[in-house]
Amino acid sequence: MSTSSQRPGASSSSPLVTDNLQYPDTLGQKVAAGQHYMLLTSYESMNSMNHRSTPKSSIALYIPAGGLNSTIGQTYEEIQGGELFAQTGKTAIDKWESGNEGDRAAAAIVSAGGGFVASTLSKLKRSFLQNAGAGFVQAGLGLAVNNHLSVGYKGPTGFREHSFAFKFFPKNSTDSDTIKKILKDFRNGATPRKSKSHSGAGMTASAFFQSPRHWTIQFMAGGGTNEYLHEIKTSVITQMQTNYDPTQMVSLHSDGSPVEIDLNLTFKELELITSDDDINQSANDMADASARVDRNAPKTDPLRYSSIPGASVVQ
């Protein structure tokens, strides 16, 4: 069903959009009774992060099986000598939080350069034990070198992706026309636009591609958002696959419309997921001060911090 007025989940004050589409056609009739569905709204993109405020299209669809998955990934790495790095960082934070200006200066210095000193000490110890004393320590005493391994955080693995596999079974020509419009809108929203100055020429004649639309995805319960399901941030369509003969048999109605259509969409978010936990402001400020010291200090002597009062490395 296609309409230019109001879609399920929209308020009367919502701005008018180019296309309001929904499938199946009974979706709107069941919303008042608490129907669960998903609402996909597209916006014209302005750049990689921002889009215009007025929706370009809105599509209400049933929630497909397997469509409620969400994966958050983080990257960690084993670091040799990382334990010494951690101890150095702890010393720096303790000095910073003492509130004493002298200790704070020392904390910034230790944070900026103490890691290098800890790493150097760790390498020297490991080099001696693994070479000069390797046979004695490992064979004679049955000991192995402690590399002071730790697991270091490297940041988010990447932007989340969400995939949805829809199946359409049009019962009549109205359904077929609605599905055709839905597929066309997704295709237009997943592909780059032609530059207006080159509208008469092919896409390859344009100097630039204009980025595709941005999409918001909401899981709805009746007329509002389902607060029990995960939130999907503004996304783009990275892949769209349409199959008009999913059973490997060509089946068409008398007017040529397919009996069954499979649509697979993959969205990638444009924002990283971050925690709502409070930030340790003292550690945050100390890290900023450390970075300033590191930028301004001479680069010729990597062990320059050892002679500064208050700077120390925990071994």
C-alpha cells in the first residue's frame, strides 16, 4: 500500500515525505492493536555524517526472521611488557590525582615517557635472560622469562552492520505495485546520485559521485518505538540483493509480476557505539597534559625523563 499522507508510527505533525510505503497492506490496520514492525526512513545525505532534516521516503515493513541481531566488537592485542606500561600509567594517575602541581607535572612526564623506559627495561631484561643466561635459567632452574604480557585495548573493531532478509508474496496487482515501488526506493537510496551539471551525460562523465541517502531504522510497537530492542544508529545501505526466482523456478503472474521476491539489505552504521559510563576526568585531563609534554619535549634523548625530579618508573 502506498500513500502520500500518514504512515504507521508517524504523528500528524510529521513533515510530508516523497513516498510513504508499507507492506503488507494490513500493517496499518494492526498498528493500533500493538503490531510490531520496522520503520525505515531515508534522508538526502549532505556528507558522510550529516543529512537533511526532511525525510525523502518512509517504508514500514514487517520484521523479518533473523532481523533482530546486533553485534558489538572490540579489538584487543597482547603487548609484551604491557604490565610495566600499566604500572607506569598507574603511578602517573596517582600523582595526577594528588592535586599537587609538582606531582601533576611529573605525572604528565611519566605518562609521556615512562612507557618507553618501561619498554626498554623489559627488553633489556628479556634480551639478557634469553641469550646470555638462557641455558642456565631455562635448563638449570626450569624457569621461563616473564615477558610481562598484558592485553591492550586498541579500539572498536569497526562500524556495526545489520542485515535483513525480506520475503514478498504479492496477492494481487496492488501488492505487486507496492513492492515494485519499495524495491525502487531502496535501489535509489542505495546508489549514488548523478551530478545535476552532468544529468544529460552518463554517470562516468561526472567528476564526482554524490553519496547515497542516509537511513534511520526503528523497531516499532504500535505507534511508538520498542524500547526493549536495540537501537540502530543512522546507517547507509552497503549491499542490496533482489531475487525474483528464489525457488529456482521462474513463476510470474499473467501481468508479468513475480509470484515471490526475496530482498536482502545490509546496512552499516555511520557512528561508533560508545559506553554511557562516566569518564574518569582526572585520567582524561592527565592524558591531554601528557600529550602536550610529548609534543613539546626534545626528541633527541629518549631517556630524558630520568633526571627530572618526581619522574619515576615502577619496575
